[in-house]
Amino acid sequence: MNKTATLTTTSREETLALAAQFAKLLGGGEIVFLRGPIGAGKTVFVKGVAASLGLKSSPTSASFSLMKQYKNKHTRLFHIDLFRLEEGEVFNLGFEEMLEDEQAIILAEWPDPIAAMLPADRLEMNFVLEHADTRRIELTANGCVSQALLEGLCKAVAH
Ligand SMILES: Nc1ncnc2c1ncn2[C@@H]1O[C@H](COP(=O)(O)OP(=O)(O)OP(=O)(O)O)[C@@H](O)[C@H]1O
Ligand SMILES: [Mg+2]
């Protein structure tokens, strides 16, 4: 069964703080799909996660604009952004390494072109633009790993 929750942030800084709480829950192997319109705060959230894990951006040879890899000795995080890509265009772009890495943390904006290639257990975060700097973030989990993330995040923000 799906689990859902809704969170709200009222500034970029608050979204970064949420990302820092979220980062603490990650152990490797988590998949997050970030949805919502341009300027909703998806990239702010992803960069916040990478920064609070202390990860450095490491250049990926192919398609740098579509996939950025952040890593340190223990953790690999992939930031995907497939804006305007079609499903048929994702082959030979260098995603194979990421898809074979079961311990990678994958955070994907505009994820639809690659969705069918990833496990179903992923946390969906739908960023909704409200007034001014307020963003509503609708969370949906559809598996054990993503449910644990959702519950952990809700618990963390309740404190
Ligand atoms: N509550 C908030 N959370 C996150 N960002 C906010 C918030 N309020 C205002 N902002 C601003 O909104 C913008 C969000 O930009 P961001 O690049 O994260 O959007 P995005 O969802 O990744 O868009 P795109 O689909 O183009 O990649 C930033 O300029 C940020 O400063
Ligand atoms: Mg973005």
C-alpha cells in the first residue's frame, strides 16, 4: 500500500534544512523522483542533500547536464535531470553504471524517461508552487525503503 504525507517549506533555506534532515536517513540504495514545475525547488533540495552528506561533485564524462555524480569514499549519489528528454533517448548516455549500482542514491528530476528502468520502490516528491516562497511537498512511498524514508522525514520535521 502507498503511504503519503505532505510537508511545507516557506523559504529556500527551509528546503535546505529539510534536505539535511533527509540526508541523515540515507544509507545507499534509495531512489527519489522529484516532480513539479520549473523553479519549484527540486534542484535546491538535491544540492542540499549532496552538500549535507559532504559529497563532492565528480565529473561524469558523458552527458554532464543529464547526470551529475557526487561521491566520497563510502557514498555515491547520482543527480539526474531529464528535462525534455524522451524515453527512447536514454540509451548510451552513461546511465548503465548507475543502474547497476544497487548502493547508489539516485535523485531524479523529470524522471519519466528512465522510470521504467528503475525499481518500483522509490519516494516520489511532488513540489507544488504555492504563494511567494512557499512550496508544498507531497510525498508518496510505494515500497519498504521509500516508506522508511517518508516516515523518517515526517518524524524528523515533527521534532
Ligand atoms: N521554499 C523554497 N524551496 C526551494 N526553493 C525556493 C523556495 N522558495 C523560493 N525558492 C527559489 O526557487 C528556486 C528553485 O529553483 P530550482 O532550481 O531548485 O527549481 P527546480 O524545481 O529544480 O526547477 P527545474 O525544473 O527548472 O530544474 C530557487 O531560485 C530558490 O531560491
Ligand atoms: Mg532543477
